[in-house]
Amino acid sequence: MKTITTEEISAAVEKLCINANYYLNYDIANSLESGLVIEESDTGKEVLKQLLENAIIAKEENMAICQDTGMAVIFIDIGQEVSIVNGNLTDAINEGVRNGYQKGYLRKSVVSDPLIRQNTGDNTPAVIHYNITDGDKLKIIVAPKGFGSENMSSLKMLKPSDGLDGVKKFILDTVSNAGPNPCPPIVVGVGIGGTMEKAAILAKKALLRPINEFNPLLHIKELEEEMLSSINKLGIGPAGLGGKVTALGLNIEIFPTHIAGLPVAVNINCHATRHAEIIL
């Protein structure tokens, strides 16, 4: 049995909140550079250059990539042979978020009640997804989610008879309707299967996979490639100003579902697609 203290967890979450907001992941940076080669619009090229320059400034100056530093979405994989001591795991995670957003000078964007709208002042509580695994490791992924892109996400309970064509149409319609609002170029996470809430979580988790890595299932890999191509033919382009580079990547995750259902969720992210992880 491995023992991990709540203090270790809080410190790790604190650091991840800052790193995720300060540093653009390599797969995204590489994709932006590749986009400069294929983008035909001069305006689009300029937008991509500015995004790359912005990332460099953020890294060098230790500041946030974007002013919307998001609501902290956290995925926890906890091994069955891990023992958490010195307090409550959820409290420790929220303490890490609280400290990270304070010390990193990150914007606090969370309101305590969705209707009363009073800011909590420290960007807590985080949205936490727990998963029990084998072994004695604790994996923490912090994925700050800005709401310019989150608001453009969507879920639909398709009928099995809608089939693959229905799935494709829903993905394209969601991105098309989003237009410039999620700050393209975007990254698209798609969840197919499970139940209503499972599809949404799958779509969110899909955004954690590097955009240069495809789903291992051949038919899903082919669907990822097809949908990315179709989205980039919409002409929305960087910043929504027209062009070929509307999306940098599209990842799909699937799960078994009921004989009467075909849930599909599309979770859109801006180009930054921030996430950072650690294994304790």
C-alpha cells in the first residue's frame, strides 16, 4: 500500500493549474506551425502567427496564455493500492486549485450558484472526475476549460436509426453553428455511446489525447480523419475570419451503449486545449 498525503496532492494540483495555463502543449504548437504551411488566407496566417507569438510570450513572461483561465476540470486515476492520508482527497484538490489560481495570478471565474451568480473568489470548486484503477499510482490531470468554447459544445440523444450519418451531421452542425465563438482554430472532442452523462465525459476526455494520436480502433480513426477534413472545409478559419485551418484536431472516444440509444457529445476547445498531468 502506497501512502500519499493530501499536502502532496494539493501542491501537485497547484503546480498543474499554473503550468496548464502558462504553457502551450507541444502537439498544439506543432499543429499551429503546420497550419501556417497549409493556410491560404493571409489573414488566417497572421492569426496563427499571433497565437504562436502569444504562446512564446506567455512562457517567457510566466503569464496565462488567455485571460479566461477556465473552470478547473480535473481527472483523477487512483490506484486501489493507494492510501490518502492527512485529510479528504476532494478538499485537497480544491485547496490546490485555490492556491494555484491565487499564486499564478489566474482569473477566478467560478460562481457559487448558477442563478445567483456570486463569484467564489478562488475558482473553486473544481469539477472532479474520479476513476479507480489497479496499482499504487495516483494520476492527476488538470484541464482548465474556458467557456467561450464550452458554451459552444452540445449533446444529442440520437436514435440508432440515425446511424453514422447522423453522428457526422451532428458533429458538423455543432462546429458550424459555433462559428467564430470558440476562438478557432479549435480542437474537437467527441464522445459516442454510454448514457447522456457518459457521452459528455467521453468528449471531455477525448480532448486530453494529443491531437497527433488517433484512436486505436481503425473505424474510429477513419472517422476522426474524415470529420477533421470536413470541418476544415467549412471555411470558418482562424479567428473565424475565413480560411482552411478551422480545427487543429478531432479526437473521438466511444463506449458501449443501450440497444435503443446513440448518445453523441461534442466538446469544443479553443486552440490552447490546456491540460497538464502528473503521476504520484
